[in-house]
Amino acid sequence: MPTLSYQTAGESHGPAGVAIVTGVPAGLRIDADFIDSELRRRQGGYGRGGRQRIETDRVQILSGVRLGQAIGSPITLLVPNKDARLDDLQKTPPVHRPRPGHADLAGSLKWLTNDCRETLERASARETAARVAACCVGRLILRELGIEVFGFVRSIGGIETQVAVTPDNWKALREARDTSETYCPDPDATQRQKEAIRQAKIDKDTLGGLCEVHVFGVPPGLGSSTSWDLKLDARLAYAVMGIQAFKSVEIGLGRDVAGRSGSQVHDPIAFDPALRDAPCLGFTRPTNNAGGTEGGMTNGMPVVVRGAMKPISTLLRGLPSVNLRTLRPEDSQYERSDVCAVSAASVVMENVVAFEVARAALDKFAGDTMVEVVAARDHYLDTARRLADQADI
């Protein structure tokens, strides 16, 4: 069967975003309500702009699903835009003053034009609506495998929560996240983040932040240590860096490993017979500095990924730029935008991480149907447990 993958297309002011997901095993229940709930979360968050009051994102399933289940052919998903005005020059006029930090200038030079409009439409984060819909399909696969994903906002504008996420508390933290206007599971940090966003709006500025995703119930062995392009941590980094405005990705301790000795970084290994039937197969660690991956493969610990989103490039006050028609200095042009979209970005990141884990799971537990995939997972875990049966414990 083909590898699980997806493609998206759509512009900010085009008629719709479209996603095509291939490699989905037949029999997977496609929960449209769950997809719609993630699309609603992507639209939310404190600091969003006027576009979110116009759109009511809901997915339309055009192919690959019958009676609520995948049939094994490509699944086509459509997320319509209410604000579709790409061909209306009065509402989408040419843009000749590129915004620093955006794709405007590089794209205009790439496509040999002094009008940045088409570049900013192509590069718009509106595309992530279709991407979230596509990645939710991967998340539904994980659900069938008992793998759960939790994402949240770690910081906005330098205001960071120190909350520690564990397999025991993440569901409570998810409830706290879902009551937070900034998607941060810390009421005090949420309030201070909101105040920072309000001040940025007054200053006609923007804010970025850190998003964090944890994946629980992942068995060891997903990914590869033999092919560089199949290493799971590399695939996770690629997926997160593909989100608009993300500038760095960390797995586990991330860059902090550079300042510590090996004894302070590497997670000791132990075996607990009481956890033999868990996805970790009984192998435990007192720490998870590796973020659940070693050698490009999952090691049975939760997968932990952080991504840094830069402040949005569209500032109400503008930034020094150049008019591409005259090559004279002028401030950058303003396009309707958010003050802060870190909350929305955390939803996108949560789902792209889920999709990559699902892709790695299907690479290992291949099957044309979900019945075969689940059976392959169970056979692998049963076989791996026999290693412990052979040990003298």
C-alpha cells in the first residue's frame, strides 16, 4: 500500500482549501465532527484578526469515504472560504511594498513580478485550515492504535508557563488548555500573555511564542536508524518547520543538550515487569531528555516536540521597506492580519506532529485495512514481549 501522505492547495482569498490524503487504510472511521472541532480550535486564540469572525471552517469530504469509513482510495477534503475575493481588484489590490519577514520580496523576485499579491496569497497561513483537516485523518489512525496527542502554548512574547507535562496529568492539562484564551494550561500565564498581546496591539506590533506537543502511548521502534530521510525526529522537524512562521524545532531537551555533559543528558534505562503490557514493553526512564526518540526511532517514552513561531510579519505600523515599482524607500504595506497567532499555530503543530507519527506507525504496521494494521501492531508488541519472557527476571 502507498505511504501515508497528503497535499494541500489554496490561497488566502481563494474559494477553498483542498487536501488530498493518500495511503489511508480502509475501514478507518472518519470522524468529521472531530475534524471540525480541530478546525474551530485553529480559528481561535486571543489576538486573532477579523478573518476569524468571517469564516466558520467546516470540512467537506468529497471522496474516499463511504458510510463514514475510509474505503482505501485517496480522501479529498474541502474547507470552503467565505471570504473568497481573489479576482476582485478592489478588495485584493496589488501589493508593491513587501513586508520584512514575509515571503513577499523573495516570491516577487522568484516569479518575476513587482506585485507581491500572488506570493502572499500562496504563502498565506490560511492554507493550514486544509492542512489541519488532512492531518486529523492521521490522528484518527493514532486513535485506533491507542496513541494520544496533546499540544499547547508554552510561551507568548517571552511569558512562559513552567507546567510539567506527564502521562498522568496531560488530560487535566488539556482541560485547562481548552478553557484558556491563549491555549496555555496555566491561568496565571494566560492572563499575562493576554496583557502582552493587548499591549502589542496598542503598539501596533506583533508577538510570537513557543508551542509544545506530547505524544503518549507510542511503542518503540517507529522511524528508522538506517535511512536519514526516515528518521522520525527528522520528519517531525521537517513537518513543524513547514508551518508558516516557524523558525526552530526541538526534540526533548533540544539545544540545551549542547551545554550539558553526557551523564546529564542521556536517559538511564530500567525495566519494570508491571509495565510489560504497556506500549513501552516495560522499559522505563527516570527522565525523558531525548524526547522519546533515539537514533531516529521512538524508544517507548512520550515524544516531545517544541516549535518556535516568530512574530507575524504584518505590522499595523509598518516596517522600512522598498516600493518595487520605484525602488525608493517606503514603509511596508498592511494586509489584514493577527496580532498573535501562536494559539492557532499550536493546533496546526499538534496535528502535523500527529500525522508524522501516524505515517511512521503505518510504515511499520502496514496493511490495506485498519484490521490488518491493528493486528500487525499487536503481533509486533507480543513478539517484543517474548524478549522479556526469555530473560532471567
